[in-house]
Amino acid sequence: MRLATAPFALSPHMKLFVALAFLAAALVTLAAEKPAPPALDSETATTPAAGAKKARTVKILMRDGLRFEPPRLSLEPGEAIVLEIENGDSTDQSHNFLLLRPGTREAIVQQALSLAEKGPAQDFVPQNPDIIVSSKLLNADGSAKVKFTVPATPGVYPYVCTFPGHGMVMYGAIYAGVEPPPLEKDPNIPPTALQTVVAGGGRRPFTQRIFMPDAGPAAIAVALVGSQNVCWDAGQCRLRYAWQGTFIDASDHWQGNGRQLPVVPAKPWWRAPKDDFPLRFGTAHASSPTAQFLGYALTPDGPVFHYRAAETEVFEQILPAKGRPGLALRLQIPRATGPVFYRSATDANTTWTSSAGTWNEGLLTLTPAQAKDVTLTLTSALCTP
Ligand SMILES: [Cu+2]
């Protein structure tokens, strides 16, 4: 539609079309700004206005254990959304979906309960102007599309299932123009949500073999005790990067964008250089040895990686640095036959120290005796103890 170039050259037919388009756009806005009638049938709720920005499709799943997946979404205020809701609960439970005005979840859950025997006929959706949009009751494998416009007022808009008995645990939140807090500190999502979203459900230490961004296919993600997390590459037998805060988000349906890799929720504060295995045996300038991964053992402090490099057996454990901002890397090389060298990767923010050996411009030299058990400490100005 070339409105800008030919504003007065519209045929009567076209004028009607344009008028209808604006009316439709106004209705879409109204649906968001004014209380929408509850139990809007998804397919008939609203139609995207001609010329309006294409609605974004977002998926939400109902899962076993009375959970929404994802338990929270970040959307733009005023954004047009097509929400595809799917009941993927394998335990044959029925669920509905209601999007609410901020701070109204508990009251609406109570109101839905008070519907009593009238509940089923209205899909357990009460009459309440604080309901922005709702779906019908979805039986197992049922699905619905709900179209709505994210309210223009920034805020945290709860969503909930009001099927009797579900509302107190089965909920989540849309963050509209508001920065969400770290998942584990989010008061707007239920505690059960961490189990589906953060791998390990917030447990530390926690070790998971998983495809990771910026690592080979045999990556191992570790949530260390405390707040540090690392990606250790079992293909290359070395630490690849470290980040602080929430562990990986391994929910593959997050925001419905089909992302396969888990999300590392914070920018790594340290990254290993590309293609540089850090250990050398015998001479510092030997070429990079081939490393073979032999497995890992779990300890109460996290995994101990076991590999062989240049015929030398190495045990490596990554730990949080005690009382310092960063990591400790404990190396145990029981049978080195000559000096062992560690090529540290330093940048402007990081500092390496060690419990033994001598440093020379980022190169650590260890005698075979020192290499039996040495701890390197990597501290960074970019993280906190
Ligand atoms: Cu439910």
C-alpha cells in the first residue's frame, strides 16, 4: 500500500479498505488497553490489521507437573503477539491460559475457584476486567492460538491456569518493557519453573554434557558451587569459557524460536584462546599435543576431568576461587617425565597465579614434582568473589 506517495488517489473501494484497516488496528489496541471479554476464542479474537506490523508468534507449552514452559517471556509493550498454546502435559490434565493485569493473579485464581459448578461451562475463566486475554480449556494434546497486543504500560503481567487446583502453582509472567531479574530470584515465577528452565534446577555443583555455544560438540557445562559456571570442552580437553550467575537455560522451546543450543545467560568473563591447548610437556615450544578425553569423576565439588595429552595422564578440576573473583584450576599430573608448561591466556581483566612453579610472561613452568598437584587461579576484574 503506497499511502505516502498517493494519499489522495485512492479509489472509493481502496478508501473503504483503508478505513477498515484503521478500524481493525484500533480494535487490536482496544483489546489490549481495555478489558477484553474473557474466554476470547483464539481464532476469532482479533485479526492483524492490514499494514500493521506482523504479529510475532510465541509458543507456550503446558507441561507435566503443572508448569508453563517457558515460565516467563520478555515482550515489547504494544507488540502484537500470536500466542500458540499447546497442552503437552502427558498426565492427561486439562489447562487453560489467562493473561492478567499486574498483581491480580491470586485474586483471579480465587474468583475462578468460586465459580464452583459453573466453572466448566466457562472454561474456569471468571468475569473480570483484569483478564487481558484467555484461552478455552485445553484437553491433553489440545492447542489454541490467542492473539493479543502486549499492553503499552510497562509491567509484569502474570499468566496462570485457573483449572481448579492449578492456579497456585501453574503460572508465569510476561515482562513487558521491564528487565527480568535472574531466574532463581524471580518472585513472579513458581519455584517449579527452575526445574525446566535452568539445567539442574539450580543445583550446584551440577554437570551436564550438552552441545554448547562456542565449543566443540563434546562440551560439558558445569555449575560450580557458588555462582561460577564453566564450559569445558571434552573434545579439546580444555576449559573454554566461564560466566557468573545463572547456569544454562536448556529449554528448547524458549520464545518459540527453535533455538537448539542452550542459552548462556551472561556474557563470559573469560574465554580461552582459539585452538590453543594450554599444556606442554618437555619443552615449552613443543607443538600442541593431541589430547584424548578419558572421562570424568563426580566429586562433591564438581567433576574431575581425566585426559591424556602427549602420552601424559592429566586430572583437571575447575573450582571457584576461594574468596576471590574467579576460578581455581587444579591440575594433577601424576607421572610427568620432564617439566610441564602451562600457557595461560591473560587479557586486560584477568590475572593468573599458581600454588607452585615459576611464571614468565604468562608461561608457567612446573617441575614433575610440582605438576603432581598444582592449583592455578584465574581472577578477573569482571566478576565478583
Ligand atoms: Cu492447569
